[in-house]
Amino acid sequence: MIRATVVLALASASYGFSIGASHSWLYATRNLVKFPLLILTTAGVCALAYFVVARFLATRLSFVQVQRLVLDIFRDTAVLLASLSPVSLFLALTMVQPTRESLGEYPMFQGLNICWIALCGCLAVGQKARDLLREHRLDRPHRLAMLTAWLALSLFAGGQCAWYMRPFFGIGALKGDSPPFFLGTAPDFRGARSFYEAVWNLVQPPR
Amino acid sequence: MTGPIEPPLSGPAGPPLPDAREGGAAPATACLLPFTADELRAALHHPQRLLGIILAERARLVTSIRAEASLWHLVAVLLLCSIVGALPFGAVLDRGKTGHVALLFTGSVLICFPSLQVFSSYLGVRLSIAQNLALALLIPAAAALFCFGFFPIYWFLEATMPAERAVLSAKDIAIGLLTISLVLGLSHLNRCLFVDSALQEMRSSWLLLLGWQSLLLFITYRMAVVLGIL
């Protein structure tokens, strides 16, 4: 478990660095700490809920086994993302930087990274689903239900965690700014002060 | 993954247990033995086993209720779990009202329990008071365990979200999590009722179950208003 945590921290730091470089070296170096912290905080906050869900779905996995499985999923995701960090870094350094007038290629960079995170997460979860079948003889409906519930919990808590720890990468036009390490509950450009408000504002933009 | 599988709840000399996949293993139900008083007592010393007894080992739980083996011990365990499991969430929600979440779930069920007993007897469902009580207490016990799982998440959200009123406040999320816990508690009762053919009698009066669960939802809502949770 310690080894998995170390690998996770190194891999996620590497990816965090590459996406932060799209804004500045300050962001990139901060992400060396912030990105692993984001993943580990999410895993820590959800640890009990992961276990209760696993029990509810009638698996006989112990608390430690559940945490190990979850950590494996996060680690695999982080390693897959880390393998994309050279690409991400290359794009970050060569994209058309946003200005006050135009977003440049920033939406492309942001979109690609969201796709990569989703792709790597799905691959890691899919792989773990196969492991669960092989090693714990969990049947398909239970595997799917458990992994889906874990994903939903991670998104629910991880979204707010990412919001609180933002910025991870941002618009280059703000390069002159020196934001705090965490923006916390500071409102975004639409006035949202939490992840859930930000999602709500996307669904129903404020007037 | 090479970690050891958690030992059986009953220890090496206990009754046979199904393999890692217990959910959906209804055919294996017949060969399962009920929980013994010793197992239930041991769970109080090792609270992590409560999750196994209440959530994971549905088939054995139903067998215990059906066979009325150590049933009052089981009722005591369910009651204790309903109260203690909900305390951390209550403490995070409002330190001055730590017991309110426990009261919300357990109190509502206890208020509605007499109606379940009387109506089920009237409609010819032959379950004893202890059996009905154990079935009813499954709801707050399962809900409390989910609250226990959710309390670190809620604590984190409350600590990182703005305190003043917003589109979505931490309190709204607490209400959402409590609702999810209650719904999962209700679904757990229904799963237990459908896992064993011996509870056919109870299942056959689905109108009673539907009506009683609707009543419970309404009373829980009113209880939440009275306790200031809503």
C-alpha cells in the first residue's frame, strides 16, 4: 500500500506539473504538491463510504482490501495520466496562449485533458473490474454497481476537493496574477463558491 | 491484490459462509445458519463486524429473523447500531444536536412500528413482535451505517464550502445525504424481504409494505422539520 501511495504521488505530481505549465512555472511547481494532495484527500475522505458501499453490495472485502482496491484504481489512473504528461507538457508550452481578447487554444488544451482524465479513469476502473472477477469472484452486476458507486462518490467529494484546491491550470491572460495556493471558497467568474454551485451555474447560468 | 480475506464472522468453528459473492446468492440461503448470540455479542466488541451482519450477510440476517434465533440480541444490535452509527454525522451536522440524526431515523421507525405490527397481524402476516421489530430496525440501522460512511465527506464539504446561504449550501448536501441514507435503508429492508422465500407471507402483503414505508417517509419528513434539520 505504501508503494502504491508513493507511485500514485509521483505519477500524479508529474501530470500535475505538465498541466500547470500551461499557465506558469509557479502553477506547475505548486501542482507537484497539489495534484497528489487532491487524489489522496479524495481517497481519504471517501474511505469509509467506499467500505460501507462495498458491504452494502454484499462483498466480503475487508476495510484494508477496499482501500487497497481504491488506491490501485487511483494509482493506475495516475500512472496512465503520467504517461501522457510529456504530451500535455508539449501542448502546454506550444499552444496559442489565451489573451484578453481571445481564449486561443486553451479550450482545446482543457478539453483534451478532461478527455484524458476520463479515459484513464475508465481504463483503470475497467481493469480493476477484471481483477475483482479473477481474485474475488465478484459477479458482474455487483462489480459494476460497486465500481459505479465508488466513481460517483469520488466525483462527488473529489469535485469539491478540486474546487477548493484550485487553480491547477488556468487562463494565460492571468499570468500577472499571483493567486493563493488554494482559492478555497473565492467565487469564480460566474459567482459560484463551490463545485456544486459551479455545476448548477453550468446547467442554469445566472442572469 | 493479495490481501487476506476477512475471517468469517463466526470464527473457524462457525456456520458455513458463502464465498466472496454473497449478493444474489439466494439458492445458498437454505444452508445458512442464523447468527448466534455469541457472534452478535462479539460484533459489539468489533464494531466493524456490524457492517457484515447488517449489510453484507443478508441471507443469514433473514435466516436469523425467520428462525427467531437470538432475535432479541439481534434487535439490540440493530438498535445500538441505529443510534451509535448516526452520532458522528449528527455531531458534524450540529455539535449541539449530536443525537438528532439518530432520533430522526430510529425515532420515526419506532413511532411507525406499532402500525406495522397491528396492520400486519390484521392482514394475517404471522410475524412476531421481535421479528417485525428486527425488520423495521433494519431501516435505521442500514441508514445509520451509510451516515457513518458519509460523515467524513460531509465534514470535508462543510469545511470547504461557504458558510453563508448559497445556491447549494453544505446543509442542502447534508439533507441530500440523509435522504440517500434513508432510501438505501428502505431498499435494504426490501432486499432482505426478497432474499428468502420463507418471508413470502410478508412479501405477499406488498400493499402493507408500500403503505407502511410511505407512512415512514412522511413521519421522517415531519420529524426532520420538528428537529430543525429541514
